[in-house]
Amino acid sequence: MRCNPTPRSTPGRAAVVLYTCTPGPLPERIMDALRRHATARDWDVHTELHDATPLTHRALRSGWQKVIRLLDEGAVEGIVAPYEQQISADPQGRTQLRTWLLARGVFAVYVMPQDHPTNLAAICDAAEHPAARPHPDVVR
């Protein structure tokens, strides 16, 4: 199951948070793509959040913690992110994420294909399984 389609409960306007987990400074190109996707659907972008430390587990990412707070407070109705693996790299974590979203009646939309050239999924995967995979900058 993929939590990508916009649910029927979000017709018309919805407040969303844009989120990406990418090393380095704010990735403008990625945020621009997320913003275009949201505005094309007539959604209001409430906040744009970025974690620059993908090698940190999502529970310790300050941007992700703000996303959780906004959703829990009802300030936003959904998340627009490049892809699900940025939020949770492992299948069990993605299942927990989907269950958590459904329990709150909120949605997540992932706008970039899995083979996006920045390969952010591999970076976030390494964050959640550091022993299983070397840092993507390490050449072997």
C-alpha cells in the first residue's frame, strides 16, 4: 500500500506542510517542486520544513517533529514530500507512518519518482539502518 493518492476527504483547499530531508542547505529545487504540486491542487502551503541531517533518525529530526506537531494540532491537513522513503526508509516504519496518518485523518502526497537523481531515499535509508549501509558519500 502506498499513501500517495489524495484522499477523498481533501477536496479543494487544504492546508499542507512541505517537508524534505536532504543534506546541506535548503534544497530550493526540491521545495519549488513541492510548492508547485501543492499550489496546482489549490492547497495552501502553511509551512516549508527541511531537515539537513538525514543520517539522524526521524524521531530526532527537528523539522519532522514540527510536521508532527502541525498535524496533531490540526494546523495542516496533509504533507507534501518528495517520497515516502525520506520520512521512513524501512517497510515497517512506512506502515506505522501510514497507520498514524490514517488515524488522524490526514494525508501525505509524494511527488517525485523513486529513481529521482538525488537518491534521497538511500540517504534516509542509511539514517535508519546505519550498520546495514554505508554513508552514500563513501565510495567503496
